[in-house]
Amino acid sequence: MTTTLPTHSSPPQQLLIPCIDTVLDRLDITTNQRVLEIGAGAGEITARLAELVGRYGSVTAVDAETSRLTGTPVVDVQRRDPNRDLLPGQAARYDHIIARWPHGTLHDPADVIEQMIVRLCPGGWLVLADITPTPPRIHRTPDDEAGTLIHAVMQQVHHALTGPHGATWTADPGALLMSHGLAEHCIHTGTETWTGAGPGCRLLADIVTHLRPHLDITDADADRFAHLMTDPRVLLGRYESRVIHARERT
């Protein structure tokens, strides 16, 4: 079977890949099923979903930017911006729906969730992954000056990831999902410690580079931050990820 050949999603999108992978291990996605993926990025999760549904299943991979996605007989790539376009599919079209928060760009997250719920088959899983409004933690820095800079940059990045009002999918996911008849909802949050020169701090440096046009920092500050992310004396708590999954009633 041919699946997508992913490169790498943007650094902000990579933050949510591990937590989505963990939840997929727990769900009963099986061969021949139809899956809708929102926020497909470069296709890392898409490729795994294609393997799970097999050659006679289907994965509809949606993103506002699809240049890094490759369609296959199993994967249908669709370029859509949830701020302007309706999601693909009719009512009860998909067995499961996986959605990754597009870092601070949705005007009406509740409406997008409601569109997903309408398209979900009875018994299907809805999975929503995002970065929570919980601010990042800084445990150790080489000195006060470094700590002040790291704090300022990480706060701006957090603002860019979660939107101008600190909003992600929804502040009260349980109430929204239950009001639409979804059952068995479960919320997993997680963070981890990142040490300078480690993969987490390298990813954070890449995120700052990626978001640089949207950050109010000087080039010197950006360079200094990147250098600090290689310093083993730095110890950070990464941005808190959240995965909400709930099941449509049968």
C-alpha cells in the first residue's frame, strides 16, 4: 500500500504530534474506515492514519496549506481554511475525526467543532489536540538577564500559539461535547522538562525562527535566545499540550 511520504510539519505543529500519537494508540481505528484529519501539516499523522485504515479505507487530509502533502489512493488531500471554508463531507460521513489546533488562527473554534460533530458517524471518535492557555515554566537559567529574555520570548510564542485571547479549541470542552451528545469524553494534558542543547530546546529555537515575523523581539534577542537554547544550564517546562477525545453515541 502507498501512503504519504511526509517531510516535517512546521515547528509549531510538531509540538502536538507526540500527544496525538499517544491517543491514536488507544483508539480503535481499524481497516476500511474513513478518517478526517484537520490540520494535517506535512502528513506525519496522515501517514499513520493511512496505515491504520489500510488500502480499502480512506483518510481525508485537510490543511490551509497543502504543498507538503501528497495524495494517494488512500489519502485525499484537500486545501481548506476553516475560517472561510466548510469542512469536507456530509453528515455522518467519517468514522473518526482527528484535529490539530492551527496555532492561533481560528475565529470560531466552536463552529468548527460543531461541523466535525455533524460529520462524525455514530460510535466514532473525535480527537482535538491543542496547546493549553497554561503559561510555560522556566526552572533554571544561567543568570537573571537570560531568564528575563527567555521568559519574554516564550510568553510571546505562547501568545502566537494559542491566539490573541489565549483561546484554543474551547475553554470547557466537556460541556460543549456533552451538549452535542458525545459521550466518554476524556482530556489528557501533558508537559515535560526541556534542557538546553536537547531536542526540546532545539525545537523551541526552531519555533522562534518560524514565528520570528510575528514576534516583537530584535534580531539580537532572537540570536541570543537561539544561543541560550544550546546552553545545558537552561531548564524549561515545555508548553502544555492537551488532547480531548470523545465518542459519538451509537
